[in-house]
Amino acid sequence: MQSLIPDYYKELGEAARSGCRKVAWCSSVGPVELLRSLGFAVYFPENHGAMLGASRRAADFISAASALGLSPDICSYMTSDIGAFVQGKTALTSAYGLASVPRPDVLVYNTNQCRDVQDWFSFYSRHFEAPLLGIESPRGMVDVTSAHLRALGQQYQNLASQLEPIAGQSLDIDRLREVVASSLRCTTLWQEALRRGALRPSPLSFLDATVHMGPAVMLRGDPRAERYYEQLLQELDRRAQGGKGAIADERIRLYWEGMPVWGKQAELTEVLAAQGACVVASTYCHSFVFEGLSHPDPFEGMALAYSELFIARAEAYKERYLRTMAQEYGVDAIVFHDARTCPNNSNNRYGLPQRLRAQLGLPFVVIQGDLNDLRLFSEEQARTQLEALLEQVEAGRP
Amino acid sequence: MSGALYCGVDIGASAAKLVLIDESSAVLARVVESSGVDYAGIAQSCLERALGQLGRHADEIVWCVATGYGRNNVEFAKSRATEILCHGKACHHLVPGAITVVDIGGQDNKIIRLDEQGRQLEFKMNRKCAAGTGAFLEEIALRLRVPLEQLDALAQSSTQPVRLGSFCTVFAKTEILSHLRQGVALPDVIAGAFESVASRVLEMDALPGQVVVTGGVVAHNPVLEKLLSRTLGRSVIVPPYPQFTGALGAALCALESSRKTL
């Protein structure tokens, strides 16, 4: 299955080049099922943002975006992506042989994660003179109510009507059901894979999980993603049966709350592994589990799946969620990443770590950094803080 | 002189500190040098000076623990520990009981809470910003063209410290120039800079119980002890040789490690 993501990008490049399929840009937690069922080849700029972050060249691109008037304090996925674009560069060239990002026929956002994605897509909509459509989701919900779902379901129906003339075809409700069902199977398998992290030792780390989540982000609704996770599950089970952990000699289990520091994922994993510590679960990777897609109505299913996300919820929900996750995965401590340009994914800012410590007795640390902009990350400070956290966990043991 | 030696070396952003202790945890030697850029070399130099003071040899050191940002560069260290652990260890040794340690360093600040038994309950470091650290005072001294070692005396002579509103070191320097233009006396400006450091430190976290302040900044600027006590509303403790707290903690870790391996 190693060719799955390269094949996906090859198909996307071919669609943009030949015009054989219309290309839709979509936010990562957006209505991909709707787009796929209307025959679009779907591109996810957030994945490109993460690739730029992992390349460690994001700061160069962010500077170019700043010169356009985009603040370096807003989403660094957005600023690095736009900065790369205006410099005529893309991470897709070296990774997948694409000369440029695929030209969009339509851009579809969802504000469930943040407003930045709307502004991000607006830039490209103006540049390519392509229509910009979207779902305006409520945020900060304690509970997702039937009123929320009705209103959102209606938005999805309206969106379908707007997309049909661009796609050049009418929505086939049976095809939509089929794609949603495939997405659900993909999500269920991905969730099962992540649940293997509860085993001792955990057969997968946060680093592994961020690599393997690619198909859940970019190919859900495509049966190939299901096959990918079936194979991954088999591999994880083989490892687990052999008692093989993601790191050698797992002694400390951690939970990672917040975005990855993409350019330092490997280094941070090594710092932890050197002390016998493994991040066995994370909010980030679990955010691509969409149980709501099991709803009998596909429109309300998408509405539910893409509104009940952790990031769109109130602090009270987040507190309950993290408490449950910490207990289910048997973690010894929690690492909070305070990502400077991603306030919506930085959950240390309203006293949550302190409340969880009081409830669970778990030590925590807050790492200052960013998803892409490594100018906002001090490796030495992060290393010292992580090592101090591990020393504290070890010292607290009988 | 004879008996086993235990070594702690703390390679910080500004200064390298080394402490040798004996089996009873008594300090036999202390050495401090500027960290410079060659951490391995400066650690070796500190070691040689400390051994020279005692007329002892390196092979009499049973265990050495390195800490600080340069801890991984200390080639003669047998193990390593974070400065957070080491400051906590030394402060509990010097001030037994439940305490909150505030370490004001050249580059970063740390707040460490310990329980009655000296167990670390939590810790916090400053954000990626020089405000409230020694680097802030260095910048201010440079801008005012005042030697670093005169800052404390000037601040102590202040009668009406100014209030600096800026978080940012660069903005604070601009603000200071504005005060000077308005005729504010230099000691009052410098005292304002120290008050700014105290405020930045105290807003990092709640500081319950007895507060113990360590680090090179408080060692060289006793005015900070007064300001911290005044701002906090109760007396803080500055242990003897506060700049050496991290190195002492490392030496105590060395002693512990050697006992565990017996």
C-alpha cells in the first residue's frame, strides 16, 4: 500500500492537467464525501501545509506571505502554503512529481476548525477566479443538538445544489450513501488502529500515527483507504502479538494534546524514546475519526461528523474527552503543545491542564511552539521540559 | 585531604558552574566561568580549577552529573539531569519542606513546586521570550551603557522607580528612552527594569508556600530579593551562593546515584 498516496497525487495531477475530472479543494474536516460522490478529484491544502512544515522550509514561505499582508500570527499552514505558492514552489514537486498544486474548479471550506481556512481558500478563489463555497459551522458547542444538525444538514443540501452545476452532474443519493459508508468503514478501521495504542507496549507512536493518518484525511470515501487500514491493523496486531512496541523498552506512556510540531516530530520522538517514553495517543490523530457518519441520513451524518469534532467543542466537552482518553490509554502524563499560530488547537490556554491534573493527578507540561513555524519553537527548551516531565514521572513511582 | 568526591556541573546559557561535594554533602569547591561557546572545554576548565583548589585528582571523583543547556557536552559526566530536577534537589537540601523554587537564569526562568519530601509536583518555564530573564537586564544595561555589575547599586539608590508597561524587551528599551527623555533619573529607570523582571517572574505561576529564589541574576543583583518579597507580599529566601544551586543539585544527584549503584 506504499503507493497509495503517490497514486492519489498522480491522479490529482492528471485530473488538473487533462481536465478529465473537475478538481475541488476541500478543508481536511470538510464535506469530502459530497465532493467525491459528485465525481470531483479532491485536494486538501492542509496536507500540503503539513508537508511544508515537515520540510522545515516553512519559515521562508511564511515570510513571503507576510509581505503580502498576512500576519505571521495567523495559521502557519495557511501562510506557508500561500507563501510557497507565490514563490512558485510546492512540496508536491519533490514528493510526487507535480509541477504545481492542482488548479481548482471549486474550493469548499468548513469553518468547524477555524476561520483561517475560509480566508486561506478565499485567497486562491480570487487568484484562480474559482467559486468559493463552504459550510459555516457553529463552534464552542457543549452538545451538538438536533437544531444544530438540522441547520447544518440544510447547509450540506444547499451546498450539493451549488456544486452540481460545477460538477456537471446531479447528485446521486445512492452514490453519496455509498461514499459515506466507505468513509465510515475507513474511520472505523482507523479508530481501531489508534486503539492499539492502549496496548502495553503500544505498537504505534504519535510519529507513526501522523504518518498513517494520511489516507483517513485524503482518501476517506475511497475503498483503497479501507484496504490500507485493514493491512495496517494486521501489521499492528502482528507487532502486538510479538510484544513489539513502537519504541524499545516502553516505561512511560504519554498523551499529546495539540498539533504536531511537524518539523521536529522525529527529534521529539527520539528525545522521548531515549528515556523510554512513547506518545501512545493524541487528540490530533483521533480527530480524524468520524463516528457521526453512521447516521442514517447522509446529510445529517456529515453534519454530525464534521460538527462534533473536539476542536469545535466547548471547554467542558474537551475536559471530559481528555479525561476519558487519559484513562483509556493509561497515560502517565500529558504534553500540551501551545501552537502559536493555531489557537483553536492549543488547549492549554484556559486552565485545562491544571483542571485535569487536579482530577487525574497526572503531571503535564506545556511546550511552546508551532505546527509549521519553527522560529516559534525552541528545541532546547522543549527538550529540557520533556526530560523534566519524564524525571518527574520516574521519581513519582514507588 | 582525602575521601570520595562528587561533582555537579551546570553549563548554563551565560555561566558554567561546578561544585564538588563530599559524602556528607558538604561543599568543598565552587567554580564559575563564562560559558562561552566551547561547552566541553569550559566544563573541563572548571573541573581542573576546582580540583586545583583542593589539590585533588579527577580519578577521586566517584560520580559526576551534568545539567544545564550544555549538559550533553560535558564529556566527563557519568549521567545527566535537567536543571529543573537539580534546582529542586538543591533547594530542598538547603530549605527543607514544601517550597516553590524560582530560578531566574540568563536565558530562561523556571518555577518548580516541591512537596514536603522534596518531590517535584510541577514545573513551568517562561515562554519563548527574554522578558523577565537575565538577558533582559543585559539588554537594558547595554542600551544605557551601564556596566552590568553597577545595575544593582544604581537600582538600590532609586527613590521613585518608573513603571515599564511593555512585555517585549525591544519595546521596553524604547520605553526607557522615552523616560530618559522626560528627565527621569537613571537609577529610577534601572529600578523600573528590575521591577519589570520581578513582575514577569511572579506572573508565570501561582507561588504557594515558601518561595526560594536561585540563579545568577539574583546572585548578582540582591535588589531583586527585595523587589520579589515586596511584590509577593512576603519574604522570599535566597540561599547562599544562589548561582551554584543547579550545580549543587547535580552534585547531590551524583551522590545519590553512586549510593544507588552500591
